[in-house]
Amino acid sequence: MEVRIEPSWKEALAAEWDKPYFSALTEFVRDRYLRGTIYPPASKIFAAFDTTPLSEVKVVILGQDPYHGPGQANGLCFSVAGGIKLPPSLINIFKEISTDLGLATPPTDGDLSRWARQGVLLLNDTLTVEAGQAGSHQGHGWEQLTEAAVECLNRRCQNLVFMLWGSHAQKKGAFIDRNRHLVLESPHPSPLSAHRGFFGNHHFSRANQYLTEHNKTPIDWR
């Protein structure tokens, strides 16, 4: 199958396309889209890569699964399509942005493509999911591909900011070179853990300070 993905990422991940796991993953995903309702829409599976080319990445936020409710997932972790009710974790992310940056009111638009276009790679660990079944496509190969992407960023880039929220993201990013990049860790923004240290982590202001110190344009998080 021809992989339709942004050219710089297609080249960077070229070694993955011919590996047995990716062939099996492709067959699995194609079959699931034919048989039932899968999120995100097939055209947005690689939206994180397509919206943020490799050379433009400045910040990496690692999620776990796409949202599994109707109309939510748009291929960017924690993001929902415009007009969709904000999920609880995204509400908490916006609360932290508001207090961290001193905004009068939290953001209300859940479409985070505005961040992605500024260089924030919003990458889920698993890129597809069955409707209503969280975690249903874990263990089929997506994790190997997305780990290769994180390894590529770690190796090829300098002075990136990695935001690792929760144990899953922290485990996935454990190998990141702390001498080359800024790694920010905290509990996950979900309602179950946000009050245990996500609120007050100041990741958004800390990221912008680091980017500024390394002559990169900071992110407008609003």
C-alpha cells in the first residue's frame, strides 16, 4: 500500500514501511475500516505528521489513543474537531494554560491544529480506535511506528520540548536525550490525576521560555 503521509516524515520513517509489522498493521486497519466504525476518519490517520512536518517540530505532546466518540478524533492527540464538546482532559489542559499564562478566560476551541501548524507535534501512541472501545487498536503495530517517530525526533533534532503527561507517555519517552532536549513530565490531565500535579506544572510557559532561549519562536497556546 502506498503510504500517504507528509513527505519529510515519509522519508524519515522509510525503514518502517517494508517491515513485517507495518504490513500486518496495514491489513488490520484496512479490514477494520471496511467492517465497522473506526476513528479518526481514514484521511486523518496521519494528521499529526501531515500538519507538522519534521523540520518544523518544536514541541512534542504524546497522547495514547484517539477519542472513540462520534465526531471527536481528528488525528491530533487531545484535539477535537471545531464545535465538538470539549473532553475532560482538554478542559483541564486549557485550565492549566489559562492559569500558567495569565489568560482572562481559558480557550474554548478544541481544534488544536492551530498548535500543530506552529510546530507542536500532537502524536498519539496508537493512531486508530474502534468506535466506543478505548484502547481497541493497541498492540497491533502502531506503537512501533510512533516510537520510531519519537526516536527520529530525538536523534535528528536539537532543542525540542517533549511534554510527557502520565506514565504511558513517560515510558514511551524514557530514552529521550535530556542533554539535547527539554523533557517536561507531570501527571496526566485527566480528571483522575490532574489534581496530583498536572495543574500547576507550568509546562506551557516553561516550553516557551526554552524555545526563546534557543532562538525559536514561542507557541501561541491560546
